[in-house]
Amino acid sequence: MQTVQSTLAMSLDDLRAEFDAVRDYSYLNHAAASPVPARVGRAMKDYIEMMVESPRYQKALQESTEQARASVAALIGAAPEDVAFVDNTATGISLVAHGLPLERGDEVILCDMEYPANVYPWMSLASKGIVPRVVPHCGGGIDVDTLRSVLTRRTRVVTASTVQFFTGYRTDLAAIGAFCREHGLRFVLDGIQSVGVLPIDVRPLGVDALVVGGQKWMMAARGAGFLYVRREVADAMTPILTGAGGLVHGDHYLHYAMDFVPGARRFQHGTINATGIAALGAAAHMLRAVGVEAIERRVLSLTAFAIRELNARGYATLNHPDPERLAGIVTFVPRDADALQAKLQEAKVVTSIRRDRAGTKHVRLSPHGCNTEEDMRRFFAVLDAA
């Protein structure tokens, strides 16, 4: 099995060359799911071929998993032992929500722009008497002023998306992290719309838990993601899903003892999606080789270009006016979203339609570091002709 750890430094052009699809398509839909880069596909293929060809692949499985753990941990500034693998974002958020030592009457604050994966796990706590408080967004997301206005003596958790899926609002993680530390609150993040495209360092930000699915900006496969939990927070949590994988004596199969391993690995309870994790590790290593800071610069440039061009044509976007709150998502209401989407598909320009609470259809653009201004111009050529 080939290792992904031998990857040398890559440029943005090298990243673009990983995708056969860009020869024909302008793919502007990474907030939904990314195409799989060639090297990520090879990592999956290599792992599957190894399983087919050798009955003794367990050692390679362990090595591949630990390489992937180290790569994703480095991507967010975490220690590998503080990272566990999960199937998806909803699973990871559920593990955190139900694992935190919350009591009846405790409150969790989130805003009304969150993706369902960061809503329903908290709503499900209502059966235990825990109160999820969904507060109105401010400019597309949640900010410290809003938190100050809704904070009560029973508030225990603030949860937010690093970037909101609909509005593209980039959360001020430093400010909210400082607020949470000041008031003794747990700070939980859904990072699926930013990790891989925007830099993050969880430790100085005071993040208590971060969950990331791999299929979007990380450019990995569906069905594999990861969960970071700060060590002292994890050690105070009791997993709601338990199995040998999260126990100290888990490999002593007839020694029945509920002695959880320290840190986040206690949440990795059973058999993992090894092929998906191989993809996740290869993707994380690739993104680090390119440099997330370089990816961020490219994406913010394309985002600003899209907003300027839309505004020049009389379209308002949902983006916050402060450039510091911009990320990789631009959403607007065209005259006929369905007709525009059909023309875009015909022209091989890939975007998404997303609806607001009233059901109004918006078109959402989400370019990555592999995109160029020419991809954006192809989109606007179709928009102008629609």
C-alpha cells in the first residue's frame, strides 16, 4: 500500500491538476460535496486492493489509520490522541451533545442559521430536560453581542458552525471562544464548511469540540469524518455509544470493564470505515502540502469577485458586509433559480440551490482552491444569458 506521507509541497495549480473534471466543468459546489482528487482516489483504491490481495492487512490498517489521525490533527492544530474518527458530522455532534455532563435546566445556545447536523442533536436533549435555545442570527450567523444578550445563569454550551452553510457567514471564533472562556461555557463547533479551506488552530481558540465531515472542503470521501475533543473535556464525558474500541482493555475481549481510554479516542467505539479514513488522511495531507493559507487567499479572492460581479448586475447576496466575515460561500436570489440551474447544468457549471425559511430558492456558489477566475466567468456568462 502506498503511503500518502511522501507528498511534497504542492501549488494551487498542482491541486487543480488533481481533478479530471475541471477540464470540462466549472465546479463551484464544494459546500455540498467535492469531487475526489486523484491522489485521494488512489489512496482508497490502494487500500481496497490490499484487502483483496492480502489476508493479513490489519497492520497496514492500523498504520493507515494512525497516519490519517496525525494528518487531520495537524490540519487543526490538535494532538493526534485528541482526535477520533466518526461517520459524519451529525454523529460527531450527537456524541458531544449527549456526552457532555449537562443537567436538567441547562441551556445550549445556537443560532437559527445552523445546518441540521448541528441542530437536531441538541434538540434531542429536550427529552432530558436540557434546553436548546435557538436565537436569531445577526448578519447571517452568531456573534458576541447576541451571546451577551441571551446569556443566563443556566447557559452551559455555545455551538456554532465555523462558516454558515446558507449565508456564508464566517464566525468570529476568537471572540466567541474568549467569551466562552470568560463565562465558563463549552464551545462546540461544526467545522464542515471551513476545515480544509480556512486555517484553524483549536487550542488557542479555546475550542472544546470540533466535528468535521470529510466530503466537502476537505475533498475526501462520504461517510468518514473526525471529532476533536479537548483532553480535559473528553475525560469528563461518558460516550453514549460504547464498544471495545474506546476501552483501555478493549483488546482483551473477555475482560469486561468500562474503563474508557483517555481523550477523544473513547468515542471511537467499534469498527471504522477504513477506506474512508484512508481517503481522509490522504486529503488532509494534500491540503497541508498545498497550504491552507494559500487556499484561503484564492477562495477569498474568488468570493469577493463573485460578490462584486453580482452586485454590479443588481443582485444582493446574503454575505455579511464585513470582509472578515467572508468565507467560500456566496448565495443570492436569481430571477428564476430553476431555469438558471438548468442552464448552468447544460453549460457544465455546477452550483447548488438552497431554500430559505419561506421557501425562496437561492443559488449558492462555493469555489475551492482548485478553482480559478475563469470558472467564475463561466458562471456569469450563463447568468447573463439566462
